[in-house]
Amino acid sequence: MKRARPYGTHPDVPDHRDLQYAAPRHVRRALPREVDLRSLCPPVEDQRPLNACSAHAIGAALWFDEKRQGEAAPLPSRLFLYWVERAKEHTIGTNAPVSLRDGYKAAAKNGVCPESLWPWKPERFAERPSKSCFSEARKRRAVAYHRIPRDLDHLRGCLAEGFPFTLGISVHESFESRAVRETGRVPIPTRGEKTLGGHAVLVVGYDDRSCRFLVRNSWGRRWGDKGYFTLPWAYLLHPDLAWDFWTVRRVL
């Protein structure tokens, strides 16, 4: 298997059937200055060497929703989710990127089995999961996922309600810098920076004082701030730098 950069998402194709999320007016009128949902997130894992960032981001969002409902949820199988995502996009045999919408559709149709049934073994990325994996996966399906508008109040409002959201970001050379690797503080790319790829991540908080969002990566806990990093608000508001904001609201 050819080793690729650890990214792995591409923008969704527009679809008028997408369910839309809007933060309630009373939430937008009283947004807290800071939200941090890290304590409710699963441990940060490492997607490398696969382009499975969408599976990691969506898997964490699904687990978060179950945990928020008070369930003792097992960790979801990222490898299973990556397989059913690529099955939907007809790219099973390749280490291919996946759009977030297709990832959520795959999770809604197939569900996701526990990590213990189909553990993270990258060399098995093209192998079809067992029948028992699919049977167990049907017990845990994403049945409500909504697109969030590119609006600062709605994005913060989603987090203020206690829900993280996934998105795709355009990764540039500065993202791979030593400074970002050590601090987790990502800058706005400068003019002329090379684009390295698209990356799916999970936003879990924000801080009005720094005007930054708190984001969960999937490159292990030794990267950034124990696996997390921050993005300026302007990053998410720029259509060339961020896209496809999705939040999960019900996993059954």
C-alpha cells in the first residue's frame, strides 16, 4: 500500500435535500464566551497512514452523541466506517479520500460496529468487515445529521448547545510546520503557500477572547496540543479554506 499524506476528504456535491441546522434564537442571543467539549470526546487516535480522516471525525462525533445521551458507548470502528464510506463512493480498493456527506450517509445506512470487532489495522483497509461487524453496526446508526450554515453565530450556537461539528479544511504548508506541531495554533495561510490536501476534523469548542475554534485532529496525542489545535474564526468563514459543516443529533 502506497503511503499517502494523512488527509483524506473532498468537498460535498451540493444537495438541496440536506437537512439544515439553525441555532435557536435564544442560544444565539446568549452565547457563552467560551465552550470546550474535550472532556466528552473519545481519546485522540492516529489515522496514519490512511486517508481516513472523515472516518475518525465522524466516528468521534457519533461516539460523542451516544455519550451525551448517557449511554456506555463502545469506541466505534474507524476502519469499518472507512470501508463503508468508500463502498458508497466505489473506491474500496484504494486509500481514497471521502466526502463528509457520504460518510454520514454510510453511517446512517450501515451504522458502525465497535472497535473491538474490527480494530484499527491499516493493512486491512481494503478487506470487507465480517458479517458480525455489519450485524452489530446496525444497532448504532446516525439517524439525524444536519448541515450548518457558514455563519459564526450558528457555528458557535451549535457548540453552545453542547454539540460538536465536523468540517473539511484546506491544509497548507504552514499546517505541517514545527510551530503548529508543537503548539497546535494554526495560522491563516499566507499568499503563495502550497495546498497539501483536504482534511476532515471535529470542532469541539471556541474562545471569544482569542477568536478561535478548538479542533480535534486525528494524528495522535503527541501532535499539537495533545491531539487538538485551534483555527482562527476567519479560517472557517473563508469558502476556500473550510467547507461542509455537519452536526450529528441522534444516534440509535
